[in-house]
Amino acid sequence: MKLGLTMFPTDYSIGPAELARAAEERGFESLWFPEHSHIPAKRESPWPGGADLPKMYYDVLEPFVALAAAAAVTKSLKVATGICLVVQRDPIQTAKHVATLDRVSGGRFLFGIGAGWNAEEMRNHGTEFKQRIAILRERVLAMKEIWAKSKAEAHGRFVNFDPIMAWPKPVQQPHPPIHVGGGFPAGAKRALAYGDGWMPIHGRDEILAKLPEFRRMAADAGRDPASLEVSIFGMRPDPAELAKARDAGIARVILGLPPEPADKILPVLDRYAALVHSVG
């Protein structure tokens, strides 16, 4: 089982490059950065994590820029979006961002994606909440065409363009692994439809109990269950829970870090690093 880290990088947290170097030195497999372009001042959408939305949600750095800084100072650490809000992004430009980051990292990018929860934020980008699932699917499929073909085109309800030429192509072929966030069963179904892995959030589903059903769903959909990584996002650093996840066949767990400066984060990484050796 692989161990990753996630943090909301901000202008008051440890920097992306310093965090990446420290993570690689301590044996972590991957580093995941989330995305929010902004948070509307007037918000009605409830935050799934609780009553009060943490300040880090509107302070977070742009993920592709931050991950490029992380990739530039590391050699083996995988850099990942956790998650990229594809429904708020132009698919042609995002396809180029993904391919470029995969290039500059030497094929170390993991593309974590999701549909999002903040209807007001989406609306500012021209996406209606009720349409987000269909938009996510069309944009992912369009990006796959761009990554794979010298002349790509897409003709759907939400994505429509005639043949285009767009480079670079990703190092990883046919594209970087796509890890689809979301709960069970809806998120799992999306992962089977157009992803390479399912990435539920710890504490929101009985993930380990759902694994056998997820694997049956994969087989029924004509997918090889062994080829689909299941990653648990935002898991607690509890050795007993991590061991259960490992024994259940979870491919990766991603431990959360607060957006704190280096003097506070580095000791936490040292404690987490012991888990890499004992559980990972």
C-alpha cells in the first residue's frame, strides 16, 4: 500500500517545493493538492465537511503551478491533483496543463478529479450544479481525445469542437492515471465509466465494506478490478485503520496535513514517516 500526503498550500503554509522535498526524503509516494479558484462571499451550498468552511478553501494556491514547483525539486515523488475541479475548467486548456505537468515531471502526474460541491463557485464559471456530472464526463472524454490523437475533436452537449492539434502529449500513455473522487455508488460508477481509479473520502462511506461490491461492479462493467486503484483520501494517521486498509487491498491512502509553516509541518511528517515503514 502506498502512502501519500495532501495539504491546502497557501501563502502562510510550508511552500510546495519544501513540502515536496521533505515528503520524498521521508519515503512518501505522492503529494496531492486541491483546487478552489475562489469562494463566493455569499454561499448557500453546505460544505460536506461540517458547518464552517475553513479559510484555507479560499486561500489555496493554484494546483498546477504549485505541483510544478513540487515536481521541479523531486525525482520520484508523484505529484497529483486532489481534486481538480474539471467542471470549472476549459477542457482544451486543462488537457494542456495536464500534459505539460506530466512532461515536466517526467511522467509523475496523477490526475485526481471530481465534480465538486459548491454550486455558487461553479455558477461563476458558467456551470450549473445539476449539470455538473454530465459536464465532467464530457470534458474528461474530450481531454482523452486530445491526449491520444494528433487531430482531436469532440461533439457533445457541453463540449463541442472541430478537429484541433494540441501538444504536448503526456509522457504516460494513453494519459496520466485518472482517479475519480466521490462516494459510493455514484462516484464509484463514474470511476468505472472513465477513470483508472476510485478515490473516496475517508469518513463519508464505509469504504472497506464496499470494496467487494465495487470489484463486482468493475467486473460487470468489463473492467479488470485489479487494474483499478482504490485510494482513500484524507485518512487519519491511525496505524490500526491503515493496517485494515492495507489488508483489504487498498492501493493508496492519502494523509492530510494542515496549512501550517515548515516548523510545524516537518515534525508531523516525521511522525507520519514511521507509518511508511510500519504499514506502507
